[in-house]
Amino acid sequence: MGMTLAEKIIAQKTGRSQVEPGEIVIAKVDCAMMDDILGPRVQIADELKRLNKSIWNPSKVVVISDHYFPAATVKQAEIVAFTRKWTQEYNIENYFEGIGPCHQILAEKGFCLPNSLLVGTDSHTCTAGAFGCFGTGIGSTEMLGVLITGEIWLRVPETIKINWEGNLSNGVMAKDVILKTIGDLGHAGATYKVIEFCGSAVRSMPIDERMCLTNMAVEAGAKTGLIEADKTVYEYLQATGRANFDEPLRSDPDAIYCREINYNASELVPQIACPHEVDNVKSVEEVSGLSLDQAYLGSCTGGRLNDLAVAANILKNRKVAFNCRLLVSPASHDIWLKAAQTGILQTLAEAGAVILAPTCGACLGVHSGVIASGERCISSTNRNFTGRMGSREAEVYLASPATVAASALEGRIADPRQYM
Amino acid sequence: MADFIIRGRALKFGDNINTDLISPARYMELSYKEIAAHAMEGADLDFVKKLRPGDIIVAGRNFGSGSSRETAPIALKYAGVGAVIADFFARIFYRNAINIGLPVFESSAASLINEGDELEVDALTGVIRNITQKSEYRALALPQHIIELIKAGGLIGYLESKFRRDQYASSNDTF
Ligand code: SF4
């Protein structure tokens, strides 16, 4: 019987030739990632000591301080300091601090490998699916079990196939693709399931764009979002120095999907998720004209080099509206540097943007640009829940970097296609 | 196996109560006690005031969507919530709740329960008795090993007893 990509990866990790949706299996973990906010300091450090256990394989553990960097309060600083010291105590060499949101760093450092199983203490660990890597978010207590045993129990998920064929129009980005998909699936439409993204529109996307798709799979409730690894992935990994990995697995032609949705990419127009749900999706046109107080370009969803380049193209030789501040947080130190070298940061700053550190910060409302009550923000991030970016009385609209840039320019929600 | 019955009043919520409503990120620097003092604040500012120990949250679809933060179920547990009944849960929340020892039950009868109803949930059979309305509903019964885990106070307590028997690493029936 044919298997999907997700089923094949899980089968391999359990040492079996075949698994079926619904089965509960114990799988071997290839990489375990912890961040600062939900990592060692939440029970893990204490309990590891109390149980007097060591880590199954420190070389497979990655720890990234990103949420509380640069720290805004003494408490945040102490959490980062604690995390850093803990990695030293346990000889974890893969510790990264202040160089960007964890999912981007995992990719840049070559930890998202095709056919592998990656678990992380962050719900957007599904981002790794862009590399044909089964990445999924788990809680801290569960991570403790993984650290000790190197294994995790999983229920083999069913797969939903999302097929985008054709070419996206100018000014339409991966963010629009995923918002449209989530709007149709609903915020729980893929709960306990895997989303596999297929079709020529997906295959022609660069890695930066693919990661935006898989990043938001969890916003439909999915366990992970997967894209078959191909030449684009191979070239990216080669550049990270990780050229050696197994031949990528692929879904069989007769694999069974629990649902299939087909889209024509050329028909898609810019999309926007309105408060306070990610599946409250409309076309940008429907809400254009709403005034803004902040525009945010950043995060593991929408702060990559391609995102910044698209925004810079729109903002070149123009100025951000006086009523709207534009904050830019490149998604990694590496992206920051490349954007500086290519003049993108200069262009954005000249247009009036404030360039921030590569950090989670405002994306989850803990520092570097939180919003006040009554304020409205347009953001290239992935969640617009009540209170997510600051005050409970603020509104967050989620859109593509192109829409964020065009909106910052006008000081109100605006369709980017007129600036292409 | 000994009985595992949870009793309390129903406190009702709607669909899609996400982790930012249960426990927003800005409280995550605080102690569990302080986090618990703000439980459910995003959905109901008076929740903690209303709550009596053992009360049962009864919600609609997709409870606990969003972040993988364990502080969401932890906030509920430390505030004194006895269990959560919902149409269904978001995946990570469901695992986290079990792992930290907060009983969670999926039941399509959630909408039949009114605010303040006295409830009794039998975790072993999945029967929910509504004492106020004199009716009974079914929830998905929890598998026995999950109940053991919850009773042990969560995954840590469970692992501990496992290690005591020195079986965990080789055991295939862990879950
Ligand atoms: S950038 Fe936002 S979504 Fe990404 S890991 Fe950080 S807080 Fe989470």
C-alpha cells in the first residue's frame, strides 16, 4: 500500500516498513530543540537533576535563546543567562543566542534535514517541513522525556494534500497562499493531521517562501506541514555545509490522503487575516483603507531576506506615512548582514523604518515593539490572537511582507499590487 | 484500577479558546502561582475570582490552540481547575495537559452543559454525569496508561515510577 511522505518518515524512525494513520508508535528523534522561553528553565533543568539522568545525546540537542533577546527586563535577562549556563553544564555545543528566531536558525545551521524527525518546544517547529523534515512542537515536560530517552510517542497522522498549481501574480506571496489555505481549512481544520504542500506553485518557490508555508501549518492545527525535498533544498543545505543526507523520501503515487484541495495560483489576490483569528481571512481589498499605528516586518514567518527585499522594492525612494511606525526585525543575524550588504536595510531605514535586532520580541508581545490599547498593527508574523502583540485592546492584521510595506507607506491597509 | 472521579461546577467557554487567552506570553516570566492568578484572563477577567477548586471548564471546539506553552495547562491546574471538557482540543495542548496532569475530556455533549451545572466525570469510563440536569453524557474515555500518567501528577511522576522499575528505556508499552 502506498504511503505519504509523513508516514514514510515516521515508519523509518520506528524501524518499520509500513505504518498506518491512527497507530501509536515510539519514534527515534534526530534533533531536539529548546528555546529560552519554554526550554530548560521550565521544569526540564530541575527534573533532569532530580531524576539524576543525563541527556541521551547532547550533539542532537540545540538550544536557542531568541524570545527574550535582547532582554527587556531583569527577569528576561536571567532566563537567558540561565539557559546559557545550562547548556554549558550539559556540554551542549549547539547553543545560539541573539541571532534570530529558533526556526530560522535551525534551518541556517543545517539541522532541518530531509527524512528526519525534529521536535522543539515551540509550536512553529513545523517550519522545518520545508526541508522534508518532520518538525513538530511539543511541551517542555514532554521534551524532558525526549532528552532522557531520545524517543517520543506519536500517533501516525493522516495527511491533507494542498495542491497549488500555476504561477502567482506579481505582488502575491507565499503568505497569501498560506492565509488563503488556512482560511479555507479553518483554524482547526488540520488538527492532529499533516498538511503536505504540493503543486508547481510550491515547487517554484525559493526556500524563504516555502518556510512561510510550513511555518503556519500549525495555525490550522496541523502536526506539521511538509514539502518534498528537491534541488532547491539540496542547494540550500549544501550552502550550510550539510551536503550529506539521505535521498529524500517522497509520497507514493497511490498514497492515501484524507482530504485534497486544489488551487489555481494565478487566481490568488493578496490576503489578510483579520482580528482575532488566523482563519478570519479576507482579501486585502475588502479591508483596505483601515488606518494603522504600526507595521511590523519580521519573525520566523515573514522576516527572511526575500521578504525584506520585496518590502524594500516597494519602499524605495518613498516614505512611511507619519501616522504609522514601521519596525523591521530581520529573521536572523545572517539575514541582517546580507540585507545590510545589499543595501536593503539602508533603503528601509531611509523610508523611515526602525531596524531592530533579529528576535522574537514584538511577534509574541514581550519586547521590541509591543502595541498599546486601541492601536492597530499590520504584521508579517503568524498569530493575531487577542493580546498577542501587546494590549488586549489592540488589533493585529496578518499579511504578506509586500502588503505590510504598501500599508506602512499609506498608513492604512493597502493592496501592494499597485506598487509592483 | 481504583476509581478516578472528578467533581465540580461547569464554567463555560466558547470555541477556540487559544493559549494567548488562557495564559498570554507576557506572564511567562512569572512563577506558576502568579501565572495561575491570571488564568483565562484573556477570555474572562473574573475567571479566577469565580473559580472554586475542582471546577470544570466546559468549552467548545479547538480548546488550547496556538502556542506549545505548557504554562497554559499549568495556569489552569495551579488555579484549581479540576478538568477540561471540550468538543475537541488542539493537539499540543492536549498532550501538554496530560503530561502535566490536568485531565482533559473530548465530548460532543459539551454544548448541552450549562454554566454552573454540577458535574461528575468518571475518567475510566468517560461518563459525565450532570447532577443539576439529571442527565448523562459520554466523553472519550482516557486509555488506562494515560490515566496512570495523570494520576502520577503527569509525565514526570510517571517517568519516575517507571525509572524506579527501571524499565522505561527498554519498554515498548510506555504509552
Ligand atoms: S518569531 Fe514569533 S512565531 Fe517565530 S518563534 Fe519567535 S515568537 Fe514564535
